[in-house]
Amino acid sequence: MITIIVVNHNYINYIDQCIESVLKNNSKIIKEIIVIDDASSDGSFKWIKKKYKKISKMRLFKVKFKNLSKTLNYAINKANGEWIFKIDADDYINQNLVSSFFRYMKNYDFIFGDIIIFDKNKKSRLRQIVKKNFLKYFKHPMGSGNLYRKKLWEKINGYNGDFYYKDDAYFWSKITQFKNLRVKYVKKSCYYYRQHHKSMSKNVLKKYLTLLKIILLPKNV
């Protein structure tokens, strides 16, 4: 029913915590776990194959796109589940996340909750406030930690591979054009987002230049 996609790029120091957190969730609801490695050079993909090769639900892929949107498109295209949940290999999830979202799957298309942002020194809760008007480009769910129907990805023809950043803004701006989109906010913090020197979110200038390009895209899906 659910395909969980773990995206890895040189996260050998964090990948175990990420995968173990997924495995602690309700396995009956999870159809498969796709781990996709994009051009890692730290031995993390070799480590994943060695440690988790006996996990029957796990499928491993290695690509060399060096582009998150292209990597996601590749993984989702391989997915057999009707629902997609993406997690970055340097993050992790609460053991109750899948069950917390599962109860809403029958009546909704896109499900999200709050985020715990943390680093070596502190943790803080981020309340995810979303909009469907022009503010959707700025107020949208983070790219990871959301559960959505694969049909949404298919309807927008996937992520835009021309954009290295802001896959979350692109996806949200496209799917909110659907008049019958059913969105559910779950008032729980189940996704743990790690901030560190490799975090893509620190590339502020490039991120907002990409956002400008997304805003200027034609408004049809």
C-alpha cells in the first residue's frame, strides 16, 4: 500500500538511524522500502547492501543524477505502492508515523504533519502552515515526511528535473491546482529533520532563484 523512499547521498553517518526508524514502523502497512543512492562516494551504498540485504521488502537502486528531482522521479517510477512517502537518509521518523497517517488514507490524497528540526545542540518543533493561494510558493509542506497518492505525481508528470532545489514548492504548487485535492494536516510531530553543514536548505540564494523560476512557470498542470 505504501512505498517508502529513502534518498541517500553520502550519508553513511546517518543512514542506519534513518532505515532503522522506518523498520520500527508498522510493516503491515508498508508494501516496500526503496533505498535510492545518488552518486555517493563514501561507501554508504555498499554498507546498505551489506547490512540490509535480508530485508525482503527493501529494494536498492543506485543512480548518478546528482539531482534530487530526477532521483525522486526514478524511484517513484519504480514504486509499486499506491502511496509515496519520502525520507532523506540523514533524517528519521517516529515509530508511529505510518500508523498515524494511515487512518486518513481512505479520505485524503495528501497527508502531512509537523516537523522536528534538530542539530547537535537543540530541537525545535516546526508547525507546517500551508496555503493554496499565491502564498503556496512560500507556505507549503516540506519535501520529506509527507504521504501522498502516487496518482498526484503521475498527474503532474513527475518532478521537474530542471530544478535542483525546491522540489517541495514545485510539487505543492502543481497539485494545489487540482480543485478536488483533499489535504489532511495531522497535528503531530513525527518527522525529524537534521540540520548540518551538508543540508541542502543552506543554499539560500540558489533556493530562492529556483523558487522565482517556479513562480513564473505556466499555471496549468
